[in-house]
Amino acid sequence: QAPRAGQCAMEAAEVSDAILRCRRLLGKLPPVEGSVKYKRSWGIEESLEQHQNLMRQHELQSSIGRNHVRLRTLQAEFARMEALKAFSSAQEVIAAPDSGRPVVVGSAESARAATRSLLTAERLRQIGERRAAVKARCMEDEIEKSNQEMVLLREAIEDVSSGGGPNLQGSGADSSKERRLFYVSDCHVGGHGQRFCSYLLKRPNWRVYPSEKWFEDKSGQVSYCPLGRRGVDFTDETYFSRIAMHVKGRIWLEDKRKLYEFVPDLMPLTFVIVDQRWVGEPPPEEKPDDPPMPWFVKETDRNWGTSVVCCSRPEECMELAKPNAVYVVQKHIRDPLLCDNGQKCHVKFYNLVYGMDDGVSWRLYTYRNGYLCISPRPWSPTDLSKEGQVTIIRTRRINDWAPWKELYPKCRASMQTVIERAAKQGKLEGRDKKQFEIISADFVVTTDLEVFLLEFNTGPVLKDPEDSPDVNDAGMINGALHIVEPWEGGDEDQWDFVCECKGLPPKPDPTAQMLGAL
């Protein structure tokens, strides 16, 4: 019996060692988790590459999952062997006439511990199997999405190639044609183009049409166009789009100097510096006993407060100007309306400028519920820091701000003046296609509720529900797109129609002719 007991002890030690080795191997295996998920592709190569990555991930993660399950199965099998040996040993101890109570109790406890280990190992095996199966199904779902995308891209190419796309030749040329599907294409121009494509694709009859490399300039900048240089309903490359997402003549709105040239009555008194020299009259010198008030020096073609610097007196402004740059210089308005905690604020006012496809008609819409931008600390006329003087971040919705009911009509009236003058003077230029732009205007307010226009942002901040579930601009974006391209499932949200005005007839576009020749 002594050799047999030694053999059993050796076998038990081997089983325990095998269980330990399984545990160590499991610790070294990579986890069963795929980081690559399906994401909408905008081109054929991008779609194919994504499909290959998803297939490769499925193959690799499936292999890892199988290895996890194998080791868990081995671990459970070794635990079963250990439990059987412990149970057999306990039976022998109990059957032996000379076994004392402590020995019997210890042997029974060992059997119970081995049984618990077996149950745990079996549960872990089952969990591993389910986890591997669930992960495999998830990866297969991602692959199926990619497969479906490639099918839709192929169908889009066939449909557009056979004449199913829009006709871009001439004003209103596409209006009489009944079409089943509509197409968007992301040409990587930037701005909100891809965002607008994504919102249009939420409509049931809109599809992606793939883009491709168009040409590369001397500096290595790559431009893209819809595959085969076909026209689509919406893309950020205006020449190929039935609906243009940039208003022609927008420079007159986004450039602060140009803006002041035709609406000086709406803005604070403005002076100009070009290449470190005053253009026109410089600001008058202030008397030593004049109350302190900051002066702002702003580059004319930059927004978001990135180029705004402050000084305390007008003669200090030139020191802040850089060579070969253009600046507008403005003194802080007197008696600014402050928030409850004494912080400076300004109104972020959203507008939809819509040029119709007759080339001369312009419509303006304003959004009722904009934002209030509030500085992080209380305002003081002697504080020249950006934290106290420059308000950039959209802090809160504006609808529940007490003065807003009286301020909203005044901001609307200012915007109407801007658009009517810009159209009448030919600064906004018509096209033979629809064109639109969501533009934000920054207004500052005095204590007697007078509003002053500071600037426009032609690429304003817009947030989507996926990134900002609580406060986002999905309603604003969907409403604007419905106004420009109506559909039965849409509405105008909180956009208010302000006016329609007439501009000058469009001129021949040499840039479009050049692009068409490429």
C-alpha cells in the first residue's frame, strides 16, 4: 500500500501543477475583444480596406477565443480529476479503521474544496464559451454591415452611371425628373460637409456615392471628387453638387474688415491696421482721466477668439500688430450687459442663408434658441486677460435667459439688414443651383439692451447627439436641411423665416469652368 500512496500523491501533485500551468497560460493569452468596428466608408478603397480589417480581426479573435475555451476546458478537466482523487482519498480515509477524527475531517474538507474548484472551473468554461460565441456574432454582424455597404456602393455606382443621378446643367434642370434615390459624396473638403452628408443619409432614400482622388497640386494637397466625376445631390466639392454647402461671397461676412465696410451702423466703431500701419483715421487718443475700457485687436480672417488680444489704450494697439497682417481695432462697448455673477457674455446667434437656384433670390432664417457664451470669471474694465474679456465657449442655451425675448427681434433685424445689403450690392453671388450655409453671428449687448454685431463664423460649432447627448444641434441641422431640401418626414424645427430679397444675376464662374476642364 505504501508505493500506491506515493503514486497517488505524485499524481495529485501533477494535476495541481497542470491546473496552475493552465492558469498561467490564460493570463498570457490576449483578451477576446475586437477594437475594429464598422464605420461608414466614403470611398471604394476605404470600404475594401475596412472589410479586410474586419475579416482579419474575426480570424484572429476567433482563434484567441478558441484557445481561451480550450484552456478553460482543460482546466475544468484537471479540476474534475483533482476532485475525483480527493473524493477517492476521502473514501479510503473514512474506510480505514485507524483513521482519527481530525484526519477524516481534513480529508472531507479537501474533497469539498476540490468540488468547489471543479464547479468554479466549469462555470468559467461555460462563461468563456458564451463570451467567445457572443464576440464571434458581434464581429460577424460588423462584417455583414461592411458587406451590405459594399453592395450599396456598387448599386449606387450602377444607378448614377446609368443616369440615375442629378442633372447639374442649368437652373432647375433636375426639378422635373422623378428620382427614386438621392446621393451624397464626401470629398474631404472639410467643414461640415461630412456632417451634413450623415444627416441626409438618415433619410430613407439617400445613399452614399463613393469619392475618389481627383488631382494633387504641387504642394501635395490632394483633392477628391465623386467617382467618375459624376454629379451628386450633395457633396462638399461644390462643382459636383446639386446643392452647394458654401455661399458664394461668404468672404464679405467672415472677414471683419469687409463686413464693416457695408454694415458699419450695426457694429462697434472699427479701425483698421494693415502691415503695422493705420488705414484711414486712427483711433483718437484718450484723455488721462477717461474711464478705463479695453481695446481689442483682431485679425480680420480668424475666428474663435484665437487672434484677439487686449490692451488698455488705443496707442498700444500698433504694438500688438504683426507684419503682413490685417487687423480690426475696436473699443469695448460701454455699459455691457453682464450675467448674474458679473461675468461678460455674448450671444451666439445662428442663421441660415439660403440662395435659391434662380441665381437671384435669397432667403434668411434665424434660429430661436441659440447660445450664451460666458467668460469664466467676473468682468472688469481693467482686466486685460482673455479669461475676463474674450468669450468663446458656448456655455448654455439662451431661451431661458430673461432678456432674450426682447433681444431676439433686434438680432433678427440686424441680420436682415446684413443679408439684404449684401444681396443688393452683389456681395452675395447667386449660382444656378441651391446654395446654403449655417452661419453664427456674435452679438454683444448693453445694459439698455442695444445689440452690436461683432463678427460672423461661417464654420460655427455644431454638436451631434452621438458626441453630446444632452445639448446638441441635431434639430437645427435637420431643420436647415429640410428647408433647403424638403422631405415628408422633416420639419423646420425652430428656424424662423425672416425675409426674401433679390440680388444681382450670377456672373460666369471661371473657376467652375477650369474645374470642369480638369
